[in-house]
Amino acid sequence: MVSISSAASTLRQVNVSKAETPDARPQKTVAGAAVGAVADGVSISTLAGRLSAAAEHTSERLKGLDHKALQDQLIADDRKVFYELDTAHKTAAAAQLPQPDDKASAKSATAANEFVNSKGANPFAGLSREQLSTISHDESGTFTINERRAAATQAYREESAWRQQVVSQAMQEYNSTGKMTKFFGAVLEHFNGLPPLEQATYPANYASDLQEKIKLDFNYFNHSAGDAGPTKGSIADITNNNKFPAKFDLFDMLGVKLKDWTSQTSQIGS
């Protein structure tokens, strides 16, 4: 079964507060023009100009890297953005100034600082995934580190929401048909719609692997492709011969006993 997690998103899940970041110095440091988002009258022209500058710099910065090198660089970007939220790092990050440091940019940078400190909403909610990616991977100084963090966090939240939905649909598909073909199709469609930099965090063969799974149209109940009947020893074969309970879901297929898993997880944090 295909995994829908990428290297970068895994890093955000595991190390969301770990990172390399700006030196922990309180003085003001130049960092980047913020495109304060689509809220509170932020200038659209200012946003467009900053996005263009950031995208141009990022394209030049990453030009010529092979897939592995690009993936490593993007993970390094994430480590920097998701710095440790201690006082020293937060102070240094908040001291960064957007470039150019005009009124609209300063407003955006301030909003991002408030968001990181849990005092305000994400200023980049409403931007496209492409725009969020451009901001989060900007190393030109156009955006402050907290603006980059806000953009990366927004993209991560949107991705997480989509994954919860698609996994729920996959469970329904599996339990009703024994297949995961529509799930693989949904994942491929989603992947193809991601910004190139997000796509680069996945394995190089990710899309082709999904295409092969879609073409195979495998039935996990019958353990056979397409509409072929049950093979010997398959879930359907075992169930039909009354060797297994009639209700058999994805957890069973993976060898996970839900009751045991629930018991274990209920002890976490106790």
C-alpha cells in the first residue's frame, strides 16, 4: 500500500519545534518582505511582487540539484523554519525585518510574529499551496522566518486535513469493495496538484508507483487483480469457508487488532 507521507511532512510531524534558525540575538535583523496574506487589506500588489522575487531567487538557488539533493535541501529549509520555540530563538525571529520594510510588509511580519506566539490567526490562511510553498522556502530575505513558518504551518494543516479525509474514504472503499483503486487515484490527483517543491519531497517514483497500482486495480479481499475471483488463502476465501469472522476490515488486513491498539494508546500520557 502506498504511503501518503512525504519526507518534509514527516519532519514537521516529528520535529515541529526542532530546528536550525537565526542566531538568538535581540537586535533587529533584515530578513524579508512579508506578504501578509489576504487579510486586513494587505496590498495585493505588494504580495505579488514579493512572491515573484522569492520564486525567482528560489528557482536560482535550487537550479541543477538532482532529486536527492533537492529533497535534502528542502528538508533543511523545514528544519530552519520549524526552529525550537524557546525564548532566545523566538526573540531573534521576531526581530527580523521584512524586505522591503514598507508598511504592508511590516504589518504582515507582525501578524506572523503574533501567530507564532499564539496571539493571532495565521496571516497566510487563504493563499494557494503554490504561494505558501514559495513563502516557506524563500531564502532571499523577502520573508521573515516567522512568515515562512506561518506559511509552512498553513500548508501542513491543509495537507493534514486532506489526508484525514482521504484515509476515511479509503477505509470505506476497502470495506465495501476490497479495493483501494479510488484511493490511489485520489492520492495521485492530489500529488499532481501540489507545488513542484512539495512534490520533490516525495520519492522520485511516487507518481509512477500510484499509476501502476491504479492500473492493477487490486482486490485485497480476493487477493487478485481486477474482477478475478478469490485466490486460495485470500480474505474472501477464508471468510467464505467460515474460517474467519465475516467482518474483516483494513486493520485485519494489516494484522492490527484494533482492541489491542486502543488499549495501548489509551496509556499514552497517563
